[in-house]
Amino acid sequence: MKKEDVLQQISDTWNNNMPFNKLLGLEITRFNAEKSEVSFAWQDKLIGNPVQKILHGGVTASALDLAGGIVAAANIIEKLPDLTPEIIQQSINKIGTIDLRTDYLRPGRGERFFATAHIIRSGSKVAVARMEMHNELGEHIAFGTGTYMVG
Amino acid sequence: MKKEDVLQQISDTWNNNMPFNKLLGLEITRFNAEKSEVSFAWQDKLIGNPVQKILHGGVTASALDLAGGIVAAANIIEKLPDLTPEIIQQSINKIGTIDLRTDYLRPGRGERFFATAHIIRSGSKVAVARMEMHNELGEHIAFGTGTYMVG
Amino acid sequence: MKKEDVLQQISDTWNNNMPFNKLLGLEITRFNAEKSEVSFAWQDKLIGNPVQKILHGGVTASALDLAGGIVAAANIIEKLPDLTPEIIQQSINKIGTIDLRTDYLRPGRGERFFATAHIIRSGSKVAVARMEMHNELGEHIAFGTGTYMVG
Amino acid sequence: MKKEDVLQQISDTWNNNMPFNKLLGLEITRFNAEKSEVSFAWQDKLIGNPVQKILHGGVTASALDLAGGIVAAANIIEKLPDLTPEIIQQSINKIGTIDLRTDYLRPGRGERFFATAHIIRSGSKVAVARMEMHNELGEHIAFGTGTYMVG
């Protein structure tokens, strides 16, 4: 398999078969070793505080965690010698979040949100990613830092 | 109003009127200045990874954030000179998560989950809480540390 | 006093009168509301691991904390209506680190190190800064995120 | 070698041969897989803020990082099948801090400080420790959480 096809297939799986991602409407819109992006639309069910009408902090953390996890995944796939389905699946199964820090900068208001991630530490066992979340106006809503088990 | 009634009323509001908490089934089951607890049942829609059948990391972060936020709220209410509805509402509206760190210790498996929180720094402007999440077997699934704006 | 003079005076104080900064050789080389920089030279006494000859992680954390703290300070001074010595001193005294996260990316090797910081959340009570540390070759050694009490 | 002797030898090495630990006066006073402790005395050179006469935040981070690192080391040694000098050295060399979060609870005042650590996640590749720092009066000065590479 070509790397692009592998990433497309994983992206499809995560967009369509992950219950919680679907519940929140999280969609992987960019996915490679350089940068990943997760996008989602405002929905009333994502409201944390009904008086202020802002996203629950857990929604933001979920989007950042997914964005960081997929850029970590793309980095592993980048390094695989062979892209057989078995090797890919084994690699993906090893990925897990060790820790995640979210910094909330502004109230989560907007019509659409974009969580992007890039790798700041790329090892054979552990990867670290930095994430950002903006709304459709480019307002910066949150920062994140995630440490992921990758091997 | 008596303090116990105030906490009960806030707890009812957060359990019934917060869309995202309801979506996840998060329920405040203990709520005072000493310790708070948020409990929720396993639901398939909370699955992050369908192969491993474990909670999405964002679910864990959401429960920890809520547990930390309410113990921070209870600490503020503890210090209020007067418990009028206006003062209470003003205080509650000031609460916001500044940052949240989640440490994932074990895969999120179980039938019911319990996120507890206690305050480690209690100031007039900023409070810091430490959180833990266990399942019904007492297995320790996650730790959290949250910094909250409170004044 | 003019703002530039105020910043220069604070910078001189922190470079010359702070015992631990002097012990480590930390020097404020840039200091304004946009961006701050702390620089220090390699010294054998800063070694954490003598086999690998790399900086102790605490040295890195110290430099990042200082860089974040001074950019937070510059942000407060930026907002002060009057720059009298009393008001400045009062503002500076309120600054304190609430929490600090350091991400170690590469072993701390080099002849000179540069910790830079910029503000990502600027409030009247709490400021959040992101920091980076590089060596003289531009190699990226660490990232940091700090939350500071400022009011 | 017996495990106790191994730990004693490592402890001696870290207390006597680590330049930065010696500079700060950090001493390993307890060191096993259950719990580690690092102790140090107040010294004027550790002052961050000379007006308030409190420890620099970097001193606290350094002590917490060491306490976490050694409990992670003790956990690895606990699992080693053979305690030959080569295997021990190889294991120790793999240890490195991935990330460290410090929560500052109270000003760092006291005559003597005690940083303790215990493991909350013990894996073959990554360990996570939680740390606390108190002074001689039992006042709680800081919390820490550290993620360490161990394999």
C-alpha cells in the first residue's frame, strides 16, 4: 500500500467507526506527519455552560487529544519499513495517550472549530505533540500538549 | 439560603441543565468543599477505540474537569459572606478552567466510573484541584490536575 | 518613568540581585510585552548527568520559568495606568508561578542556551506563557507552558 | 549484587557525582520502588525573590524532578532479571524526563525541604510519578507530576 492510501484508510476508519468522535462530530480533515487537523461544528449538545453558551472544556480536550494522536500516528507510519495491513494495525494499536495538558485561552464560541497538531518530539517509543484550537474567525481558543505512547 | 441547599441546587442545575454533562451521563454525586465526586456509567457511545473497547480520553478529561470545577465552586461558596442567589450566581459565573492536565494510567474499562477531586490550592482568584478516576472495581484509571479561575 | 526605563531597571534588578539566577548565570537579554529572552552559558556545575554531560532538567525548568515570569511581568507593566515606583513594585510583587509544564525534547547540550517566552493568555489576574529553549546551534531543547498569578 | 546494595550504590553516585544536585545540596534520603525522598537545606543562594526570601521555582522543580527520576529508576531495577553492573548501568542510562508539571502551592519558605515521589504508572517504556514537596513544618509547598522514559 502507498502511504497516502494508508493514511486515507485510517482517517476513514477514525471518522466513521469511533463512537465518541462521531458523537461529538469530530472529523479528521488533514492527516500527515507534518500536521494534522480535526474539525467540528458547533452543536448545542456540546455546550458546557448554558448561560454563557460555550463549549464544555472536555470537548476541547477531546478534539486536541484526537489531533495530537493522529499526528503521532502519521509519524509512526512515516517510519515503518513496510506498509502491510498487519504492521500498520500493530503500530496503530500501540498508540495511547500518556498525558495531555490543555490550556484554555478564550471561551469556546464559534460556528466551527479547528484543532491542529504538530510533533515536537518524535521517538520510537514516545512522541510529544503540540496542539492549537481556533474557531472559524481565527480566534485562538486553546493550546494543548500531549505525550503519546507510540511503540 | 443554607449552604447545603445552595450546593444541592447547583448540583441539580449542573446535572440537569448542562447539555454536554447530560450527553455523557456525568452526574454529580458528591459536592462539598472537602471533596467532590462525579459518576457515570459505561455507554458504548463513549468508546474511543472500538477494537479495544475503552473510553475515549476526552471522556476521562471531561469527567475530571467537572469534578475539579465543582470542588473549586464549593470552595468559593464556603467563603462567601452572604448566600444570596445573586452573589452565588456571580461567583459561579466567574469559574473557568485555566488549564487541565490528565495522566492516563490504565485503559478506561469498567461498568461505572468515579471521578473525585479535592483542592490543593485555594485562593481568592485561582484554585488548583487534584483529581482521580477509578472504575467500580477500584482500578485507578487516571489522575488529573486542574487550575481554575475562581474570582 | 518611561516604560523602557522601568523594564531596564527591573531587568537589572533581576540580573544582579536574584541569588539563584546568578548562581545559574541566567541573564535577561530581552524583556518586553511581546517576547522575553533569558540566556545562559554552559557551566560544568549545571550538569545533571556526568556520564552524558547534559544539563540537569531543573536548569532548563529554571530558565523557562524565568522567561515566562518576565514576559508576564512586562504584560502587567504594559497595562499600568501610572508607572510610579510604588505601583510597579506592587505589581511585580504579585507575580508568582502557579504551575509550570516542561517538555524535554532533546538532551541539554550546547555552549549557550536561549529561553524565550511569549504570552498566550493575558488577563488581569492570571497570565499564561509559552516558552522554548534552544542552544546556540538553534537546536530545540525544551518547550514550556507556565501559568502565572499577575494581579 | 543484592538489590539493596545496588540502590545504595546508585544513591551514593547521585549524591556525590551529580554537579547540579551538589550545587543545590539535594540529597537522596530514601530510594526504593515504593517511595523516594530527596531532602535539602535552605541556602541563601537558592533564593528566587530576595524581597520575599523564598525559593526559586526552579529549585522546587529540580528537587521534584530528581525525586521522580529516582523512584522511576528504583522501579526499573525492581524488574531487572539480573543485577549485573552492566545491566544496571544500561537501565539507568535510559532514564530521562519526558515532561514535568510543577504546581506551586505555597511560597517556598523553611529550613529544610523534603521532596517525595511515588509511581502512578509503571510500564516497561514509560513511568509516571507524582511528587510532593513539604518543609520541616509539614507545610505543603508544591506538587509535581513527571513522565519518565525508562526503557
